[in-house]
Amino acid sequence: MAQVLEFKLPDLGEGLTEAEIVRWLVEVGDVVAIDQPVVEVETAKAMVEVPCPYGGVVTARFGEEGSELPVGAPLLTVAVGATEAPASPAPSTSSAASASGASSAGAPAAEESSAGSGNVLVGYGTGAPAARRRRIRPERVGTPAAPAPAPAPVVEPEPVPVPVAVPAATGEVNGQQGPVAVVSPLVRRLARQHEIDLRRLTGSGPDGLILRADVDSAIREAEEAARAQTRTAPAEPVVEEAPTAVAAAPAAAERIPLRGVRGAVADKLSRSRSEIPDATCWVDADATELMAARAAMNAASGPSGGPKVSVLALLARICTAALARYPELNSTVDTAAREIVRLPGVHLGFAAQTERGLVVPVVRDAHTRNAESIGAEIARLTELARTGKLSPAQLTGGTFTLNNYGVFGVDGSTPIINHPEAAMLGVGRIMPKPWVHNGELAVRQVVQLSLTFDHRVCDGGTAGGFLRYVADCVEQPAVLLRTL
């Protein structure tokens, strides 16, 4: 005997409270296996496939693609124990009595089949004790309820049939009273919205079960019939009127919901602006020697000597060296305790633009890595960001952020701090400019560096010292040899 279990949207971790349905991977009536992905959702952190901990037949889905669901809201229902389809929703009175007697005997088997896999996300489990499982009412699991009391005697020689309580609507089919084979409440609601009489439909599912595809087909037939009737209707006589000047209707403004990654970015930047008293300082630096050092490193590695060292990796290594000298900027502010918390390690975030929006992957323990190791990790995380496969853990926990907006062809910016961090270094494009070098005017590779910092953790002297050290390393990479 099948038991219908409700699978709710699990807690995806990192304090996320809702997710947007991107794509359903199963349809109503499909048979799913334990731990099979059933839906692809997008959170404020990443896009993930959610596995179902139960195996059986999908009887209902909740939420359309593009809609948002809170954590704990129903995702779908699964008829566990039905390998082909849910139990027939139209039992007779005698079968209802026999089923009620067999339900207690088959309870252990149902409990065992609904145990699930145990391979779950945060916030839900399939290995919970049986005593904690929520009892499913008979009208929700597709099994017949006790028969209704017999009606009062009537004069007719034949007894009046006694209707049985079933999970679907009942009505007259071909002149006879009986149940309508519908399990999904979504199918019934869709039929009501489009004024479709379920009693006149023939289900394409097992045992005549009416599926959503049957209702959709009936809706299309009704729409086509309405259009055909409109085409055959006699045309109204056309009365020519004098032309009048009609003002063009103003175009409607487009409204784009702030949700998913875009919504998370909006919330974090708003919080940063409202809570952090930030200030920005900037400096131009001659990056000619840095570019020459990078070219020498890559040339020394040879054609098969490993991955090339990027400019971003060199700047990241410079930042970790600067933070070792100015640890005030690798900190956060505990507003409740009114304390500045200096963090022991550097988890370096870097801004990456993707099709889903701006994300900030984090290089863990960047202070323990060299330029080559940082570059390899940046390349790996960037590829995951572009494919939307970053996990929430890879997008959180940063202590300092490096933002290379020079890739967009701009020279400078005033970055907004990535809350709850204390500083962010912005890097503009590196391009040839006139520059005084060794007392003479020359064309050099120049870059603008800008530092936005939380004025609560330090004053301008510390911020200026950090930025000046970074600029010195850019202009003279040999300065880094003292800390290597």
C-alpha cells in the first residue's frame, strides 16, 4: 500500500531562508529513486540541485519555475511504495473495509519503505525515529477512509449507493455516481481555474489517474474551440469615422524583482553603507616593473612548467604581505560588544562577474600561499563561479577583498566594503601613460589603486601606510623578497 510523503525545501545552509525554483527535473507521475535530484534551485549564494530522500511516484509539485519558496515549504509529494503509480483513488465500499483492516498489518513495511536514504542537506533528515514521523491522514495518502454512514431508508426498491470519502472530487460520470480519479490537489485547482469538468476527462495515468497533462490538454482544446468559434462568427459592420489624434500610451516601466544573487548583493551593499563609516584613499603606481617580473616568471616556467602567474595573483600576494604589516585592516567590528576583532588568518575574497551577477569567491588561508598557489586557486574558483557551481561555503568567510575592476576598462572607483570586512582594495586598468621616471618623462605602465576602509578600525595613517606599501611592491617587486 502506497504512502504519500511530503518533501519540503531543506535548509541549504549559511542562514539562507528562501530559494528560487530554476528548473523542475521531474514531472508529476514520474518514478524517482532515493537521492535522485528533483529540482534545481538558486539561492543567494549558489545554484544547487536538491535530491529527494524518498523513492516512489511523484504525485504533486508545489511552485512554478521562477517562483520563490521559503525554507520548510512543500516541494513535492511522493507516493512511497508505489513503483508505478499511486494507489487507485476509486475503491469500493467493500475494499475500503478490507483496506482498513490491512493497514495496521502493513504499517511496518510502510515505515521501512519511507525511511529514505539518510544522505540529506542541512535541516532535514530521513533517518529520524519512526515515533517522530508525522502520521499521514488517509485522505492525504490516497487510501480509502471509512465508509460514510448509510442513508435513511427510501421508498425506491433499490438502495441508494453510499459514496466513499476519497482524496479526489466525486461526481456523476456517464450518468453514474462515482469518484473522479485525481490525486494531485494542483490538478484539481488548475481545473477549477479554467472551468474544466474533471468528470468528463479520461485519465492517461495508471488505472485512469487524471494527470496534469490531461488537464493541460483539455485547456488547449477549450481555447482552440473558442478561437474557432470567434473565426466563424459574422463580422461586425465597419463604420468609418473621422480620424482623431490619439495620444500614444506611455510605455510601462519594467519591474525586475530583487531576488537571488541580485537581491543578496543589494542587501549586503545596503547594510555596508548603513553600518560602516567608510573612507577611501587612492594612489597611482608605476606597474612597469611588476609586469616585467610577471613576464620573467612565466618565461622561466617554460612551455610545460605549470600554469602562468596572473597579475591578480601577484596583487593578491602583495595584499597578504601588506596585511601582515597592517593587521588592523584584516579585522571586523563586533557592534554588540563594541570590540574590534583582529582575525588570525587571511581569507582573501576576489570579485568575479558572472552571468548570475557579482559573486565573491574566497581563497582560504591566502597568507600561507605563494603567488602560484593563489593563482591556481583563483582560476579554480573563477571557473566554478562561471558555471554556477560554487558552494555557499566557498562564498563566505572572507576577511579582505580584492576587486580588479580594471577588467572593465575603467581606471578608478570607490569600492563598497564587503560587510562585515574592514577594507577592500580596488585595482584599475594597467595602461601606458606619461610618467616621470628617473627624472625624465617616459611612457610607463600605470595603475590606480584605491583602498576603502572602515574608519572605526583604523585612521588615515594606517590606511595610507597599507596603500603605500602595496604601491611600493607594485613599483618595485623586489620589496616582497623581505617577506618571502
